[in-house]
Amino acid sequence: MKPKPAFIQERDKEQSRADLENFAEEQRYHAKLKAVFGTSEGLDILDRWLDEWGVLDPLFITSSDIYRRTALHDFGCQVLADIIAADPEIYIALVKKWSKEHEENKTNYLKQIKENNNG
């Protein structure tokens, strides 16, 4: 096999260095996300942001607000994707939190119906 010309070898080395730098930067970014959102306070903030950005809301809106809401939704989804890439356990903790809140709301709703029917 013929050796590559020197300029191609140099280009390949530069590309490898750039790839390593990008990988290292991505790892630092993920570490920061994990440090911030891996705490209970960070999880609460993330939960509120995702709610405000409408990440869990349907996008079927019949108003002039659709472009802004879609942009916020997409931004929230990208933030969530970055956090999941940094640490999937953060997302799992969020889902558990949402599930617990849903069950509490359901229980309270059923209690309220029972009280209304009895009272």
C-alpha cells in the first residue's frame, strides 16, 4: 500500500486533534449538566423549565402563539436530550417524580370524588 502524501497525513492528524478536543469539550459539558441537574434542586428547576417550555404538552394549538410555543418546546426537548446524554439517571429520576405526582393527583382526585359523593 502506498503511503499517504505528507499534507494528507498532516490533515488527518489535525482532524484527529480536533475530534479529541471536541470530545473532551462535550465530556466537560456533560459533567457540568450532571453536576447541576443531578441534585434534587437541579431536578426541581429542570422540571419547572420543562413544564414552562411545554415539553410534555401537545403542540396542537390553534392560536398565533404556535410559533413561539413550538420554538420553546423544541428548545426544551434539546435541553432534555443533552441532559439524557450526560446522565440518563437524571431523566429516570424526572420520570419517577412525574409518576409520583401523577399518582398523588389521582389519589387526591379520587378522594375528592368520594367525599363529594358521601357528603
